[in-house]
Amino acid sequence: MKPYILSLGAGLLVGLLYSLLGVRSPAPPVIALLGLLGMLLGEQIVPIAKRLHARQDIAHFVKSDCARDVLGHPVARMEDPSPKSEHER
């Protein structure tokens, strides 16, 4: 139940922000996509801040975990399933 209440609260805050900015909801596509990008990037602020505070390396974290979370899981390259003979290789 807690995630639902938190989601509702976040939605209310975004709705309030949209109202203050004079943007109607649902927002025009570009504004909505930029808002989603902001949410994805904003989720990474706390983990990065924790690593900075603990004096841990953040470059690897940003390149691996943050990139995966923001950009999604990389698509595995498809290999040709048919076996090739020696002269085809």
C-alpha cells in the first residue's frame, strides 16, 4: 500500500508543479518526455550522493548502474544460430 500512496503523492507534487508552470496535464509530448527523463535522472541523485559522501568511485557506477537504469538494459547481439562450416568462416 505504501508505494501507491507515495506514487499518489509524487503525482500530486508534479501536478502542482505543472500548475505553477502553466502546463496543462496531460502535457504536450515533448514536455512529458523531458519530465520522464528528469525523473529517471533524478532517481540517480541519491545513489550518487551516497557514493560521494562515502568517497567511493562514482565513475564506474555512472557508466554501469546509472546507464542501465536510465537507458535500459543493453540489447544482446543476435548470433546467427546456423552452424557454419570451416570454409564459410
